[in-house]
Amino acid sequence: MPTRPRAVATSDQRGRPTAAPEVIVYTDGACSGNPGPGGWAAILRHPATGKEKKLSGGVPNTTNNKMELTGAIEGLKAIDSSLRRRVHLVSDSQYVIFGLTEWIDKWIANGWRRGKKQNSEPVKNVELWRELYALTQKHDMSYEHVRGHSGHLENEECDRLAVAAIKAFCNGMANDE
């Protein structure tokens, strides 16, 4: 199987050069069983000031892909959208990164289906993809895929927060969604 090109910080989803991001959003999702209880997390960082915000949550019965999408959605929702910002999204989820950089334009052109034919399979998790796409349109986005569990500090912290959210949810302490 050929390797896919890696989305990097120096270009947006169309490959155009971008300036330094105003906000970096690190995200992750986790699931205990697939499906099973799930957790998501996001860390928002403002590089100019060093300010950081951490978010996480859990749900009772979900999939890992839904939690990966939810981490990205919740991270982007936490950014003030009254101003268009340069946002860099970092995730260990190929599903999220390649979905946003390679697949989504075709899905939209095909009416949120995986092929051109009317009887083609619908895109899975389409409600989440629509929400994520709408949020990305509010900002000038760039994307980066990082390898999970490879020592990337922010990705490791997001993973820890997502797993903690699962545990908290299972213990009855998480917020209902």
C-alpha cells in the first residue's frame, strides 16, 4: 500500500503556504472497546502568549473514530470564531487528518457519499464530519498528522486526558453530552 503524503504545518488543506498559527489545537480520541465508552480531548495553545486550555469529555457508547472527530470538533468550537484565525490542527488520527485534507471535497461533491453513484455508501459519521467541516471554514486551517504513542508531548497529554475522561465517565463523574 502506498504511503499517503503527510499534512504539515507549513501549508493549508490546499497546499498553500501559511503564516505561523495563532492557535494550535492538539486533539485525540479514545475508546474502551470499539464500540464502548469513549473519551475525547483537546489542548488549545496560543503560541504568542503561551496560554493553554485543556478540554475533555466522555460518552457511554461510541467508537474511536467518533471520539477522534469529537476531539477536533470540541477543540475548534472552543476558539472564538468572531475573528478568522490561523489555526493548526494536530492529531494522531489519520481518519481526521486525511478526511479533512484528502477526502472531504470528494464527499461533499458526491452528496456526502463515498462514491459518485447514488447508491454509493454514505460517509460514516456524516453528522460529525459536517460539523467539523463547518468549523474549519471559519478559520484559515493547516493540519498535521503525528504518530500516536510516540512521545509527542501534547498528543500524549491528549491521550491521557481522553482515557481519564473514559474512566471518569464510567465512574459517573463525566458531563452528559
